[in-house]
Amino acid sequence: MMNVLRADMLKFKKSMALKVIFLISGAGAVLMVIVARLFRDGTLGMNAAGNASFLADPQMVALLGTVAAGMFLCGDFENKTVQDAVSGGIGRSQLVLGKAFSFF
């Protein structure tokens, strides 16, 4: 399981998509602060609240979290990494526990 964790951490470190997701979430946080300030000042009307709610934390976490989970888990099946690990002697339970631990 430790080898699976090390491999996943190396994959996270080198992943460009994870860096892009982090930048998108940072930009969403900055935009939410700007929109909240505009609401406070009265510059932005209440009719724009529906569009601004997309930048809120639950929306961004749900969207970017599912994209990250899909890239993380499905990429290993696409590249046959999971099949190679199982055929190489790593137990399925160790593989699932390692993937779950590194993802969470």
C-alpha cells in the first residue's frame, strides 16, 4: 500500500490538471470576494445573485471535486495502471485502500 501511496503522491505532484484545478478554484474565490463587495456596495443588483452563487464554495467543490476524482481514478484504469498493479502482486484491497487514502 505504501508504494501505491508514493506513486499517487508523485502523480499529484507532476499533474498539470491538478494545478489548473487549483488555479480555477483560487480564481473563483477571488471572483466571489469581488462579487460580494459589489453586492455590499449596491453596484450589483440582487438579480445577479443566481449567477454569483455558482462561485460559492459548495458549487465549486462539487464541480472541481468530481473532475479531480474522475481524472484521478479513471486515468489509472485508462492507462492500465490498476491492472498492472493487481497482476504485479498488489492485492485488490490494498490497492483500493491506497487509492481511497491518497484521494481523500
